[in-house]
Amino acid sequence: MPAPKVRVKWRPPLALIVYAVLLTVMALPVLIVIWFRATEASAKRMEPVEIIALVVVLVLTLAVAYVLTRTITGPIDALIARTDEIARGGKAAIRPLESYGTREIAVLSQSFLDLAGKLVDRTEYVRSFAAHVSHELKSPLTAIRGAAELLRDDDADRAMTKAQRLHFLDNIAADAVRLDALLQRLRELAQAEMPMTGGGSSIASVMALLRQRFPALDISGTGDTETLIALPDEAAIIVFANLADNALQHGATLLEFRVSADARTALILVRDDGSGISEANRDRIFQPFFSTRREEGGTGMGLGIVHAMLSSHGGTIHLRQTTGAGAEFEIAIPLLSQRG
């Protein structure tokens, strides 16, 4: 959807309005002097005091004009120029202005720089994400194409054995399953990038659904599990099902939830007893498409989806240091009553 356009018509620049107001203010004492000169017929020329008063008014008007230019029109023009510079130069052009003038313009400039930074980061993320997606799709598609061509070229002179034919068909089926899993993850990521509106959930209700979906896991919870968090049911299931699936794929048999809440935020600790996460991989687990289980069909998108979904609802997730086996994640999410 294209951005709405400002209706084209003539509008006075801010500087013109400022100077017009100042000239109007300056004209008032001039008109007063003229009025008194006109009503006093005995006065033939302006008195020195009157001349001095008009000069003082002129100097003060010019001083006020200079201050307004330095504090308002100048910073606004600089911000407009910086906008054009960022549009052409990207992230390298995102830097503070030399002068802000007023507190309001400083706040506006900071908001603009924050927004510009997010937009540039989003552009770089989309570019990187598109490259990763194309790479992830290319591998199974190439394998499927190769297997299909070999099956197509099978002839009576060099006929495949039944075992060879089943091998290629199994490869095609496995790659199709991998593509389907990747597309499902992409759909979940699309949901994560667009926050769902309305509703909340509790860890108690989430655990009940997880027990049905993951019967191999012993799922338990302690603390404020009935507290409503600002995460709709569908979003909560996506988040915690990805964590449960990740734990299961790493050999976990237990999944524990510990929930505590203050006046505004719920803190959820999710721990499993699986093989854990190596020190070398701790800083990479939330990167899209990073996976230690690629040979087993892992897409590397599960934790990235969890991170994106929580971020879009005002939450955070961190990997905690643990002793022994397993992994523990710390999730902070606003309470439903504090959302917005």
C-alpha cells in the first residue's frame, strides 16, 4: 500500500510566518508614533526619544528573528536535509544534528532517528532474510529436480532397480516434507511480524494444550500460572510450542514453567532437561536459519519466530546460564491489564 501523499498546494514557509509576525509586532510602535505625530500639529519633526525608541524596537525585532531562526527554522531545515541524506545514504547517514534549538525539536529528531534506524535495520533484515530463504529453498528444490530427472531418464537399457527407484522417491518425499516445514515456519514468522490484536492467555491454558501436542514431554508449572499475559492464545501457542519442540528435538523429557509477576510484567522461566546449547552457539540461536539439526530437517527458524513474536507483543526472551544439562529461557511479557 503506497504512502498517502500530502495534497499539493501553496503553503507559506515557517520562516515567512515568523518574520511576518515579527514585522507586525514591530509595526505597532511605528503606527503609534505616526498617530501621535499626526494628532500633534505643533510637532514639526520626530523627537530624539522617538527615534531611539524605534531603533530599539528594530534591534529587538532582529534579535528575536535571529533567535527563532537558530532555534526553530534552522534545526527543522537541517532535519529535512538529514531525511534526504538518509534516503540516499542509508545507515551511514543516521547521525545526530549539530543543533536542535528547542526541547521539542530534540525529541522530534530523536524519534525520527530511532524510526530511521528501525527502517534501515528492517531493510537489511529483509535483504538478508530473502537471501537465506532462497538458499534454503534452493537445496531441496535442486534435489527434487535431480531425482525427478533421473527417474524420467530411466529406460529399459539401463533400468533402475526397485531399491534405487524407491531411494529417489524417498528423497523427493523427504525434501517435500522439508519444504512444507519451511513454508509453515514462514507462515508463523509472518504472523510474528504482525502482532495479533486483542485477547490474552495464561501459562496454565498453554500447558494444557502443550500436553496434548507433545505427549512425550512431562510438562509442569509453578507460580502465577493463571496470570493473564498480553499474548493472544494463538501467539502463545506458537511461542511455547516452538520452545517445546526445540526441547524435544534435543532429547528433553521434561519441560518446566516457573511464572512470577509484578504489577506490570510477567517473568516466565522455561527449562528443559535436554542436551542444552553449547557455549559457541549461545550468541547465534536467535539468528534466522541457524540450526544444529539441518541434517534431521531442522529449519533454524523456530527460535527466530519466538523472538519475533514476543517482540511484536512487547516481550523479550533471553537464554540463561545453566549448570548441568538442559537449557533455560527467560521470557518477560506485559500483563494483559498493562497492554497499551
